[in-house]
Amino acid sequence: MINLEILQRQEGWREEGEAAMTALRKGFYRQEITKTVWEVTERYRELQAVGSGAYGAVCSAIDQKSGSKVAIKKLYRPFQSKLFAKRAYRELRLLKHMKHENVIGLLDVFTPDPSLDKFNDFYLVMPFMGTDLSKIMKHEKLTEDRIQFLVYQMLKGLKYIHSSGIIHRILDFGLARHTDNEMTGYVVTRWYRAPEVILNWMHYTQTVDIWSVGCIMAEMVTGRPLFKGNDHLDQLTEIMKVTGTPTQDFVQKLQSQDAKNYIKRLPQVQKKDFAAILKNANASAVNLLEKMLVLDPEKRITASEALAHSYFETIHDPDEENKAEKYDDTFDNMDLPLDEWKCMFGIVLNSSFLVTMGLV
């Protein structure tokens, strides 16, 4: 847990952060990959580009210490602003917090920069995943047992994440949020985006993730996306073709007057029969999906409730469905100057300071 007394030790931060980063500088090498310069420790060799996004790039590498293949993420300009620094720090702490077989965790973190004044880059090392669910779904017809197993693993991971107080949002933890925060409406990949995200439901709950899992499960069953909207409004229309027009009770819960007006203008549509849509699914799978894909997030099934559903009766093992320690987001929400964010990173980058500073 984080101790707020740390905030009184700003001078100590700088001294300890500087010492940590100076000690880390030795044993690095430089390599250019897809027009980006990577400077990593000798421990990680055979770098190969994997992909890139808005906030960073990922390479695979071989860990010379363990012999295993890992993924290394380099964040783009993590200290170009306080907002970027806060986002990067949040990602680092969230990854460190997660320790579960169904959740990607952090193996290592390092920087090549010799001092806090020159601190511009850092790298996150995670287990390398040779494939992902979208590739599996694209290249093989999933059996009923395989779908059951994969959805069970996803829900176990979500239960663990949710128990810590975090919403996953089907993305990496660079965009994860604590449950109390207000959030933007354009983050989750559109076809798997919960209706409350589209409608700017500012305080949405952890069941936002359950909607996404329901969309993925339905796609596994049918072989195609269930809600394939062309833009956010079309996405909402596609959803309501299946769930039916929202009730007045649901509309009243919306904070956005524009969202309320939009829904009131929609023609009345009846809820479709899920069994007719999911023709290849058994009755128990259909029932679970009906509970996952409920328009009102407050009436949607939770991860714990979903794991206890009869659909998983043959594989359900409560002893394997672990909970996490609560995540303390005290620092994540602070408005610190940029140099103080750098000090926080400098401490975390050296494991010897983690216990001293109360971060683990």
C-alpha cells in the first residue's frame, strides 16, 4: 500500500531516484527498429518488432537470463506532459499489482537514462504471447468445450482484476481506470464497447467488461461480430436491434441530455430471441449471454456471478478463482509536477527502493 507520508519526502525522492538510475545505466546497447531507437539492457537480445499503437511500440526479445521469449514495450514520450507521466505511472503500477495466470503481469522495468534530469524513456517487460484470441478465432472453428474454457479463463482474470477495484476495458492497463473515476467515451474497441460507454455514462461500473466478454463469446459461437457498427451511433443502433429499445428507467439514469434525446427519437424495437441469433449455442450458453448482454449495466451479471453460472458447471472451481489485493490509486489521481513524477519512476525502477518507499 502507498503511504501518504512519501509526499513529505521530496528531497529524498530525488536523491534515491538519482542513485537508482545511475546504478542502472551500465550494460545497455542501442538498436534501431522500425525508425525507433531502442536502448535496452544486455539481458534482452534478438529484438523484433511486434506492433505499435498511439502510446508506444512493442518488440519481442529473448531473455538471456531465463531463455524465454518476452515482450518489451517502449512508451512514446512518457514525460512530454504531466498527463502522459501520470498515465505511464499508472500503467507501471497496475502491471506490478497484477499477479494472476490469466492477467498479463510485469517481469521487469528499466531505463537507459543516467539521471532524473535526463530521464525520458523507460521500458516495460512482460511475458510474450505468441497469439491472441482474435487470431485463434480467425483460423479455427471453436468447439463448444473450447469456447467454455476460453470464456472461463477470461472471467477468472476479470474477477481478479475487478476484486482489486479496477475496470479492464478490454485493453492493456495503459487505459485501465479505478472504479471511482470519470472516464471518456471513446476508448474500447467499437464492436465490443458497452452501450454505457457510447452514451457517456460517466460513472460506469465493472460490468462494462462483462458486456465486452459477452460480445466476444457471441462471436466465438457465431463466427462473426454480434454488433458491427460503422460509427458510435450506428453501434448503438445495432445493439438495440438485439436488446430492444431501452426502458424509461434506463434513460433516466443517463447523465447526458444529448444521449437521452437521441434514445427518445429512436423507434420502438422489441428484444430479439437470443436463441434464434445464437443457433449453435446450447441453452445454458444462451442464458449466460442474455445475462451478460443486458443494456442496463446495473442489471448486468458480474464476473463472480458469471463464473457460478450453470454454463461452467463442469469446470467451475472456486478455489482457482482468486481475488487480488485492493489497488491503491492515491498517487494515480494526484496532480504532481513533472519532475516529481520522474522521481516516483526513479524509485520504482530500482527494486531495492520498492519496500523502502512502501510501494509493495
